Amino acid sequence: GLGERWLLTTLCFKPRPGCAYLQAALAAFAELGPLESDSVAGIEVDAGAATLTMEALTRREDAPADEPIATQFSVERSLRVALAYGDVNPQTLERPLPPGPEVRLRHEPQFTRDTIASIERAVPLSRAALSELALVDWLSVFVGTWKTYGRTLRVSARALGALRPRNDEWRLGDLELVFPARVTVRLRNGEELVAECRRHPGQAGDSDEELDAIIAAKGAAYTQAA
């Protein structure tokens, strides 16, 4: 299918270095304003299955604290950097990874459903793709999903459309690819600060002014780093 689809209409500009599934969590954290590291007792992040799976893979690799690439795949590491140094950018990625605070991730089934629906609206699975899955493939999917998420993962009828063979019609203008996140910061004085983002700034469909601002800020950050 190379050359058959035009994807520039779905192009996103990530405001911070890191994978797409980190951006909403970092944007939500930024909404809470600058925080003093010593005032934070812990951080909790509610996220979808894709974010939690990639976090687990990153932790499994057990990358050393001085490896900045690992931070760009990890919500936990990225939030610790953002708290300690004010944000995640090329300069702060090169600084030592702070030892704390504790960052806990929890599965939010609705966010998983949102991610599935954001893809399925634009890219329905074809009959050919489903027919290539053997019985052992289907068993692996269902057993792995049940062991990981159990009864907490309830997929709506709308999201199940992604598994319904239809045709090969793509509606790329509807593609969002969202990874929503809710960030809760627990302060040592007992106060809780909460922010939630479904989309990160700079996603496809945002205004030209917002995209231009993000591009300019990223260009300035990388020029300064160089």
C-alpha cells in the first residue's frame, strides 16, 4: 500500500520530546503549574492500555538513570524530570534523573476505549487482515488481555467496531490517535491537584497559530541545546 494513502492531514507536532502516549500526561501535569519538588508526596497517572504497556516494557529494560532515551518512553521518568526541572526538553533530559517522587500508573478503561475509537473511526480493519490471524493468535490476544486487565477492561460496542470486518475505506480526516491521561499530584500538606487531557497541544486539527507556536518553541529549544 506504499503511496496509496496521504497522511499529512494527520501530522502531529509533539510539544515535548517523547513518544505520543506521553504527551497528554505531560500536558496535564503542566496545567497544574510550577510545583516545588519538596512539596510533592506522590503522583498518580490514570492512562490507557497502550501507555501502561509501553511503561511496563520500559521498566523491564531497567535502563540506567543517566540514559535520556529511556525517559522519552516512560511516563514515570518524564514526570520526575518535569517536576524537578520545570519541563521536559533537550536540556532537562540531559540532567540527572531525580530519584523521586513515587509515580504510580493505573489503568483507566475509558481512556483505552477512547484510543481504540480514535483509530477505528478512520482506519477500519480489513477482512484480509483478520483472516491472517490464526486461532493461536486470537487466544494470545484474549488471554493476554484478560491476565493484564481482567474485569477492568470493558470495551464499548462502539470501540468493538475496530474488530468488525468491513471494507478498506480509510477516512484519514477522522484519525486522532489520542492517548488521554489524568494526573493527580498529592502534596505533603494533604492537598490533591488534578488535571486531565484527552488531546495534547499540537495534535492534528489544532489551529495553525497553535501549531506554529509549538514548532517555533521546539526549534528554539533544539537550537539552544545544540
